[in-house]
Amino acid sequence: MTEKRLNLIIKVENRIQVREMTKAKILILFFSLLLFCLIYDSPTAEQLRVDQQRIQEESIVINVEVPVRVFRGNQFVDDLKLSDFEVTEDGIPQKVEAVYLIKKRSIERREEERSFRPTTIRNFFLIFEINEYMPRLNEALHYFVLEVLKPGDNLFLMTPLKSYRLSAQAMEARPKEKILEQLKGLVRRDTLIGSAEYRSILSEMEALAKSLAQLVSGQASLPAGSIDSPLMTMDNLESAGEAPRSFDEQLQRYVELLGRLENLRRVDEANFLAFADFLKNMAGQKYVYLLYQKEYIPKIDPKILYQYIEMYQDRPDIYQTINGIFEFYRRDVSLDTEKIRQAFCDSSISAHFMFITTPKKDLAGVRSDEQVDDIFSAFNEIARASGGFVDSSSNPASLLMKAIEASENYYLLYYTPTNKERDGRFREIKVKVKLPDVRVIHRQGYFAR
């Protein structure tokens, strides 16, 4: 091997060694830097916990939307600014980050420290709890369809028989006049069919109460010595070809009808809560208008019932039957109104409860008492919790007009609660306005879920 070639081989080997040493140094430097990072930049367990909590809070942050309506007298106040509102959650002050003035479906004004995207799509629920169709209901529907309902709105109609939905797309495809006529027909037909049993029960109870009152007052009499003899006071039954009932049979029949009426008008708490849950999951603004016809139950005057007890002291069965009637009259409301209030607060709706009044019938020995305690307590709580409207009148069109005027203009307030824990508990919201002599109604709370 020549000297030249030998020197060349030595040089090549030296270069390889240098390269290998360089690679080794680079690897040493890399691992040194990695070790340095692990030693000096590795977060502690506490730091990891804080970072994880921050990430979770950022990903599940709750933005609370609070519809607020402010009135001076009956006039909506529409010139309020973000700084005019004060919001507390469970008594703790919250920072209002945005306020939007909404009129019908339009955002008229906005003031934002942080941007939100309010949904102003309107979902209307018209609920008719009535036992007879009145001509003035036509006026109410006429006003609602022609003056209130707009393209893009959704309408849900609930009658004594069925529920219907008119979607925004269906409404845009049909003239309003045709929609109006169809709604009138549905409400009229469903009221006649759906409330037929209710009206029949009330009519028979009225006749029985009148008959029993006439008997004890001496206007009708029984043959001496027989309390089971027929009474000839049930003209409506005789005209129908039925044999007149005895006193025992009339009393038992009255109790039976009380039970049937109780089943028909029973308010199911589970249905209330399911409706609230359905509303909560619906996007947009939700307006519930319940038109409820006041109920008058024909009750036998207690004085007459006590007279029967005196007359038939030797009949424990009659005493027991009459005592059962008194128990029906004194029946308490079994609804958990606070639970219902919280559920409808959480659903973020605007609910309005309108009593349609009808004249009472005055009959000797018969009391026509209002039977609305259970319904009123539940819906009054729903309306109060959602910032809604409660009123009564014999004119349903006037009631609906007032309710809509009270609800179509409002503010939407947004805040991020200081308590970000999702513990499932109910949080109470209170809104104040820095103005004197105003009435503030608003959503009263939500569940932190």
C-alpha cells in the first residue's frame, strides 16, 4: 500500500471519528436539555390540578341568559343601559357582560363587553283549557294570527282534545286567513268533543244537587217510612226515559260524579315537569299563553248535608257518604309548587295565565264554588317565576292582547356566574334596575347542570 493511500485512509478514519464524536455530543446535549426541562419546568401536582380545573372551566363555562321586562306603570321602559342593571345569583353580585333590547323579533339595541348571539326565534304555545266554546275566542284567535304571528314563528296549539304544531315553513306557505279559519275550527271542534264528558258530569251534578236540596226543603217529599222511595224531582232523567232515583241512589251517584270529576281535572305534576323539560331543550324564545275557563262546581249546601245527617242518625251508611262529600269539598292541593316553579325557571320561558270568567248559576240549596286552587297555584307560580302575566276577564281577546303586549318587548341580559361548579343545584337570580318607581319581572333562576 502506497504512502499516499495510507494517509488518505487515516484522514477518512479521523473524519468518521469526528463525526461520531459530534453525534455523541449532540445526543448528550439533547438529553441534558430534556433532563433540565423535566427538572425545572415540570409542573407540580398542584399546578396540574389548577391547569386541569382552568381547562374544564373554559370548556364548560355557563353563560346565563336572563329575559327581563321593566315597566313604569303599564309602559315598557326601553331606554335602559348595561350599567342600569344589577344581577345577583344566590345573593352574590354578578358582572353583566351584555344587554340586548329586543322588540318582537328584532334586536333594537346592544351593549356588549363580551359578544353573545341571542336567538330571537319565537315559539308560541296557545293552550285552551275550556269546557265551552265562546264567540269571543274567535276575536282572540283573529288578533293573534293576523296581528302577532309573523313569518319564521312556530305555533303550538293545545286544545282539550289534541295538540297541534304549525311550523314556520308551513305558515309561510299558507295565507293567514286560511290558518285562522283552520285554528277556529280545531278549537271549536276539540272543545265540543274533548269537554263533552266534563260538561255532562257538571250538568248531572247540578241536577242532583238541586234535587237533594228540594227534598230537604220540603219541595219534594218521600212516602213516610221509606227513604228508598223514588224522588220525582229529576225531570231531566224522567224525560230521558229513565226511572227516577231513590234518595240513596242520588246521594251515591253524586259522590260517584265527584270522583269522576276529580279524575278529569286532576293536575299531574309529572306532566308539568315533562313540559318544562321539553321547553328547556327548545331553541329560541318561548311564550306560553294559557286560556283557562274558571270552573264552578255545583256543591250541595253544607247546611242541607247537616240536615240530612240529623234526619238519618240511624243510618251510618248515609253519615259515611255525606262525610265523604265533605272530604271532597276540603281536598287540599297536592302539587309541589316550588318544584314546578324551579322547573319552569330553568326552562327560560315567558308564561302567561289568563282566567276566562263566566257567570255563576244561582240555585236554591246549591253553591257554585270556584274550583281552581290547584290550577291557580301551579300556573301562578309558573307565571311569577318566568316574569309572566296573570289576569282574569270574561273577554279572552282582551286577556290575550294584554299578555302579548306585556311580553313582546324585553331585555336579554348575559352573565358568566362566579360559581362555575355544575352541582345540579338551583340558583336563584335577582335583577334590580337603578331607577325609581319601576316594576321588574324576570327569569328567577336555573339549575347548574
